[in-house]
Amino acid sequence: MFRGINLLCGLVYLSSLTSCGSTNFGSSNERTSPQKKEPADSGAKPVASPSPIPAIAPANDVYLGGMDQLFHLGDGNMSEDSDCYSEVLQHSLTGTKFTFEFELMADSPQVQIAIEKICGVDRSNNQLYLESNGSKLVDKMLKPNDKTALEILGQGTALKKGKYKLVIQSASMVAGFEGVVDFDDFIVGQIHIKSQNAQIVQGQILSE
Ligand SMILES: [Ca+2]
Ligand SMILES: [Ca+2]
């Protein structure tokens, strides 16, 4: 599973820039458009991640992807009054769903996980979960007031040796008069994992 990090495929970004120029999106507003049910999962395979993702050395205190990499989720279409607009624009769009894989090399009685950088969340139904062996250990929604550090696992949470996935999915909704599907655009980064005694090995960082 953990064979390395995929490099950026620019196709996703280029196609979204093309969409940005379409007048269909002129009325999309992440704050004021009526919210509707998300469409079913497209079943897309993981294809790319932002480039280049720095490799990190295994340690018991790591930032997945390093300290400096920020990940832009969404579709690149935002109104200027959407949260954190100018900062989100500075980061290349890479997909609507991110999976951060890591492996805990031993049982640990205390593991902490936090997303220390998050900006641009306008909707209340962006999904976040921590999964291992098909079970969701944490399952929550990213909300507009999640602006600074977001605790995923608090101090004192025990985790077993094994592979884990932290998944973040941008919320979609139908916006404007033409029924265009819009995804909430926001950035996340500084995904900080600490364990009391076990080394943490970064796996792949995937986007869809
Ligand atoms: Ca959007
Ligand atoms: Ca947003």
C-alpha cells in the first residue's frame, strides 16, 4: 500500500480552470445558494496529489506531507465573499476528496491527531473520518467555524498497530439556476500526528 507518493496530474486542475471561465458558474455562491443533497459518489479512483509531496522520516511526531504543504479541496469555483477566498485561490486545486494514509508501527496507548491549518469552510457537511480496516474510528463534519486547529483524536486515545486513513471530502450542492454542482472550496494542512511510543510512517496522499 505504502509505495510512495504520486505526483500531480495537472489535468484535474486544468479542466477546473476551464470550468472557472464558464458563465454557468457566475451565480454560484458558496454561502447563499440553497443547499441540496449531495449526489452519489462518482466512484472515481485516487489519481493524484499536490506536487511535490515531501517525504517525511518515520517518527513519533510527524506532519503528513510536511509542515508547508496545503491541500485545496473543492472545484475551484468560489464567489469572492466565500470564506478565506484569497488564500484558498493561492493553492492549486487537486480534488474533492483527500485520503492521507499512515501506518502506526506499534500499539500506542496515546495518539493525538489534529489538522492545524484549515481555512475556507463555508458549509456544514464536509465529511471527515479516520478509518482502519474498514471501520470508522472518527466520523464528523467540517464546519464553517473550524478555522484554526481541529482536533481529530484527543490526548490519551489508544490506537493499535496498523494502517490508517484520514479522509476529507468536500461537500457538494446544486447551485444557481442551471443546476450546476458546486463543491465547497477550502484548504487543509499541517496534519499533525503524535504518538507516545510508536513510530508513524507516512503512506500515500491521494486525491479524487
Ligand atoms: Ca466551489
Ligand atoms: Ca469555501
